[in-house]
Amino acid sequence: MKESHDLDKARQAIAWIISTRPDLVQKAKEIAEGKLQQSSEKDNSPLWKKAIRKIKEICVVDPKDLHGHVYVTKGLQKNSKITANTITLSNVLDAGFNFPLFYFCFQGMNPVIAFIIALTSTGFVFASGNELGAAVARNKPSNRSWSIWACLGLISLNVLQTGATGVGIELINNRAELEEIYSSKIANQYLEKKQRKIADLSTIKDPIYQTVQQKCQEGEAKLNSLSRSNPLWNTYYVRLYGLFDERSSNWEKIPYQQLPVCRQVTRLEDENNLKYQKAFNEYQFLLTARTDGGSDLQFLKNHAQSAFEQHFNSEGQMKSGPILVGLATTQVYTKLFNGKWSELGLSLFILAISAITSLAACTMAISHALNKDIKLSYDEDLQKEIDYYFQSLRLALMEAQKQDTSFFPNSDTDLETTKTILEETLENETSETDSFGKPYSVKSLPTYDEEYGID
């Protein structure tokens, strides 16, 4: 009786397959006639196709990778596809605008090397985002702790990527302004240095001057304490100022070492005053040149060549990539937190889109992971029931083949072809497709739902 019952189930199953999947019937006939080899796991594709397939696996989240293959409803298939596409699109958007950030960070190197490093870094972050998103969404029961850690990683990575997108578009769209801002900073530093020099020259801090001035002051105090009739008065006067008759002489051509003490003080003060006046005049000239020059970048190029060459190349572009990226970051988030959103323009628009897609990707991945159908798609007990079901059908076919039982009266589908049809269906169910989401799924087979109580 059991063999007859199994054979009846096999008849119903094969009849359903023949009516709904004629392509499998044709394939089974060709295999039975030796015209077509059964599917093999060996991949004989050309190397370039394998490479493209591998790149696609890295760049695109596979919906089939977001669930198990035991029992997959059409709803779960649809949700998995939407979730996979959202995660992929979110990471594509972030990667596209994260690339400039990496590139400009390494722009001081050879452009080709900088491009390769930026592409590699972007690819690594992109692949990490896809893997973390898939790990969260699939929520495999045997590796639940990994899904939790992946969730934390996915959220953190998306926050960083979203934050970087605004900076990336700012680097692309607003580099000229960033370089002008930086040139203004360098120009200010250059002029502040000139100001400090003027301030330093306003007081003489030379130890030699301090020593000579002290001697002069001590000598003058001693001289003032003596009366003109005192024989020492002339001695001190000559030591301090030279001969009395030479008091109106021009001392400029006399070597410093030959000058009287107080004349040395005057010489040092005169020299310092010349330096001060020169520095002051230069500073005033630079202020005027900066005002009339149009841009600080041009001002540096024309009047502060050393500062210009230190920070900019001959085309006026910043040499330091990290400084450029840091400046862009400061500009974006200073304007963002100060409410100057209109000044951000495209940077704010891309930042907002990235935030929305990242939030959607994280939320959908978590929601997908909590879907009750996910657990069922990994149900090992249900897999055993399905395996048992198919095995019973195969055994029934084998028994019918031994007894040469007519499987379908008045049908041109022989028993061997019928068996091949079932095997091809099983092959599709267990390896090529998701079990219950396709039109030919086991869930639709007659008597199976009633027997195993699946709603």
C-alpha cells in the first residue's frame, strides 16, 4: 500500500511538473536520449567570465545569499531582492563619493599610484559594506553572534561613509574655494610673522646692546655725580662720548669697536631703527599689495614665493592632500552645524541622499533579519522532511521501473524520462533555485502541503 501511495504521489508530482514546466520535461528527454549531459559542478567558463562573475559577487549583494534554501516564500524572495538592491545601491553611492576623499589624501604621490591606492581603499570599504549588510540580513541561526557584531559594524561603517560623502563632493565641487581659504590662512600667517618681526624690533633684545647700554648708564650716573672741576670728569666723558671737541662730529664711518661706550649704544639703536623702519615699510607694502592683488593665492605667488612653493604647486593647487581633506571636512561640518546649509549646496544634497540610503539599508537589513520566514528558510528539520519526500518519490519511480509499471497510461513520456524529470526538479530545488519561491516549487506539489502541514 505504501509503495502504491508513493507512486500515486509521484504521478501527481510529475503530472504537475509536466503541465507547468515543459522546459524541464524537454531537458529531461534530451538527457535521457543522451543529447545533453546532466549539470556538473565544474565551471568551464573562460577566465574573463570568471573574473567578471567574481567582481559581480563582490560589488552586488546576491538576494539568494540573504536567506537559506529550505523553505523560501515568494514574499521572502521579493524582500531579499529589495534589501540586497538597497544595500548595494547605498554602498555604490557612498563609494562613488568616498573615492575622491581617498584620492586627494594620497595626491602628493604619483597620480597613478594615488589612483590605485584610492581605488583599492574604496573597493575594500565597498566590499566590507556589502558583506556586513548581507551578514546582518541573513541572520543565520548557527552564527547569530556574528550577525549582531556585523550589525554594529554596518551601522558604524554607514555613519562614516555618509559623513565622508559630503566631504568627497566638497573636494570635487569646491576645490578652488578650499585652496583660496587655505591661501588666505597662509597669507595671514605670513603677515603675522612680519608683524612679530616689527614687534621684536621695537625693543632691542641683543645681549651686546644690553651690556653696552648698562655700561653707558652706569658711566653717565658716575659722570653726573662729579663736578665739572673734578679731574675725573673729563676721563669719564671721553670714555662715554669721546673728546668734547668732537661731540658734533659724524661718527657713522668710525668702526663700532673704536666708538666710545655711549656712542656704541647710539650706533646699535640707529641700526635697529633702520631695521625696524625697513620691516615696517615692507609690512605696509605687503598690506597694500594684498589689497590690490585680487586673491591671496596670487599675493603669495608674487610677494611670498617661499611660502607659496612650500604649500602650493606651480598651478596653485595645494600640495598636501591630508590638509586639503581636513580643510574640506572642517568647512562642511562647520557650515552644517552653524546652520549655513545654503552654502553647502550639492554637498548637503549628496550628504542627505547618502544618509537616507544608508538608513534605509541598515533598517531593511535588520528588518529582513527579523523576518519569521528567515528562520524557516534555515530549518534543518524541514529540510529533512523535504529530502524524505523527494526520496520517497524517487524510490517509487525506481520500484516502478523494476516492475515495468506504466507510469502515465496513454502518454509518450517513458519511465526513464519521468525519473529524469524528477531528478532535474530535485536538482533545481536543491542547488539552482530557492526552494519554494518559484512556480515549480515543492510547496505547490499536490498532497505535500496537506501531508506536512505547511501553511
